[in-house]
Amino acid sequence: MLFADKGFGATTVREIADTAGVTERTFFRYFPSKEALLVEDILSWLPTLGDTIRARPADETPLDAIENTVLALGDDVWHTIRQTLTWLFHDGPPAGRLTNTAPALLAQFENVIADALADRRRASGDPQSEDVLVDQVLARAGVSALRSAAIRHWQLRVAGFADKTTLTELVQRAFAILRLR
């Protein structure tokens, strides 16, 4: 694949279209940008993320539910999107290259998690079940922990230490840090 060979940043839409046997115009009928091509892979598993958070045991804290969901889905979901994330992080953390897509992608992650946390609290009879801000803050904190773990994993890989610390270990550590504060 082009992203694996050249990196995300160095691959052009023209090269993607040529490889797919279509014109650039056809590419843009289906995707507004090359970022959107990768984002589709990531977005496809968001319903599973939300459903799995909703199904977590009622006695888990919201942060535990987020962390345990991500770890439980790890083998299935991460296998599916790991290559996409590898391409996005090939040239460094993707935020600078995904300027049009990153805010919307993060917002979708946060909204799915916040909605799932709200559903869990309503189902448990939590008296604060209508406190939307609680769900939004916890969702954003969880996404921040996941992003931080992914970025740190990339930094360690670049430095030649990725084999010493797994992404799972970094996710667990990031959530432990949230709980300390």
C-alpha cells in the first residue's frame, strides 16, 4: 500500500487514484480528502465502542468502563485499525496533517463515549444521570488518555524502545494517571 511505502504525508491523492484505477475526480466523489480515506476505517468501529461501554458492569467507574472497553476490544478493533493508525503516525502524530478532520474525529469519539456513559448512568438509576457535563468531561479525559498513550507509543517507537513498552501498558498507565489527579 502507498501509505506503508511512502508514508501518509508523502502520498498524493493522484497516486491513490492511479493505484485504485480511478481519476482524482472520482476519488473526491467518495472522499473529501485523503485523510477521510483513513478516517473511515477508524469511524467504522465507533458503534462497537459505544455498545461495549454500555455493556460494561454497572459497578465500574466511567473511566474504568472506557479503559476496560478499549483493552477488551484491543485484539479485535486494534487489529482492524492498527495499520491505519500506523500510517497516520508514520511521520509523527497526525494532528498537524489532519487539520480538517481531526476535530470532527475527536468530537465523534468523545460523543460516542459520552452518550454511552450517559446511557450507563441512566440504566443504573444514578441520580445525576442527566448531568451531561459529567459524561462529556469523562469522555474527553478518556480520549485524551488514549491519544496520549498512542503518541507516547509512537515516540518510543521512533526512539527504538517500542518493543519495551506495549500500547496496552501505556493505555493502562494513562488511565492510572487520570485516576491520581
